[in-house]
Amino acid sequence: MKSVAVITGAASGIGRGMAERFAAEGMAVVIADIEEQPLAKLEADLRTKGATVLAVRTDVSNAADVENLAVQTVDTYGAVHILCNNAGVVCSRPIWEHTPADWEWVLGVNLWGVIHGIRAFVPRMLKQETVCHIVNTASILGLVRGPGEGIYKVSKHGVVTLSETLADELAQKDSQIQVHVLCPGWVRTGILNSSRNRPDVEAHHNRQHITESQNVRAEMEAGISPAEVADHVYNAIQTGTFYIHTHPEHKAWIRARMEGILG
């Protein structure tokens, strides 16, 4: 029986990188994304390469959508062995200027998307009594402090502590589910354009956001590829590594924050 991997936010960026890597390893992949056309294109591309693939249009901020993703996965393949709660968005303004809609959108995707994934899939994984893995995509910004990207940081710090708690609670149950939290630095993705999928998209397009995006775009374009991130994820699954660092040089940044906390 093939291992089955479910990836949210799979139509582009890190999600696509993981879907392609898992498919190349011979796994059946279930790809989920809110964007139907890119999702369909990835499905076709993977099938052309001989992959076993199921595409499910999913809004991870919607609990019913994520439950449907779990149902379709199990109905189609009978099990799930790897879950990558990966979908993510960003919104850039000074933190006091963010609107309630900003908070609802970013937290809805980045944090609630992971929560919905855990609620839908963990009970099913526990019933399987097989070795399973959950990879939650956070960020280096979920481990450090500094100005900018306030809501994004709140969501990613939330994903880190959510993953830590989940891992500890599953360990108490002696379950065979291993948890991993992905904390990448700059990766060449389209996340700066994620507002294209926002329900109130026009509210997000303000001059300040566009300027900030232009200032960081060069750093993002100089980042590592999604395929490289997927390599880190695959290797972490093989070795049982919890914190997945794609940029080891950022550990000094993490250490500085920890030292600041300890005083």
C-alpha cells in the first residue's frame, strides 16, 4: 500500500514543492488549495509524471472544507500517513493599523487552517494505529521578534506552540503520530501576492502594503527554492526531527530572543 500525503496550499510555493517531492518518492498525494485552476494544473502535471493524485479544492479557514478533505482522502485511499498543514497568507501594515478583517483573514488561514487540519485528521490517524506524520508550516518569524508582519508573526508563533503541544500530548498517548514544525526563512514563493485570494481583496491593496512588498521582494527572490524546503521536510520525516530549520544561520536570531527572555 502506498503512503498517502495530504498537502494544503499545494498549488504553489512550498506546498507544490512538497507535493512534487512526495509524488517522486512514490506516495499518493492529495493536493488541496483554494485556487482551482493552479490546483488543476498541478494535478495534471503530477499525473503526467505517473503520480497517484487527488485534487480537492479547499478553503482551510473553513472547518467544513477541511473535514471534506479528510473524508475524501480516506474514502479514496483508505488512510492518511502524512498531513502537511501548509496554506499561508501575509498582510503587512503597522500592527495598530490592521483591521478586524485583516486579523480574521490571516489567522483564519495561517492558524485556524492548522487547527482545522488537526481536528479533522488526528482522530482518523489515531484510529489507523500506523506511523503518521504531521508537518505544520510556521516560519522563522514564529520563533523570533522584531518590527513588521505583526499578524503573520502572531499566527506563526501560534503554529509553533500548537505543534509543540500537539507533539507532547500525542507522546503522552504513546501514539505513532510524529509532529514536525517547519520554520523556513526566505523562500521563493508567491506569498507576497496572497491577497489575490482574500474575500475583501480591495481592502488589502493599499500603497503602504505595496511599498513594503517591494522592499522585501528582492530578499524573497534571493531565497531558497520550494524544492529545497521539500528536501528538508522529507529528511525531517525520515529522521524524526521536530523543528525543521531551512536556514541554520537564523539560529543566532532565535538564540538572541531566548537570551532576551531569560534576561
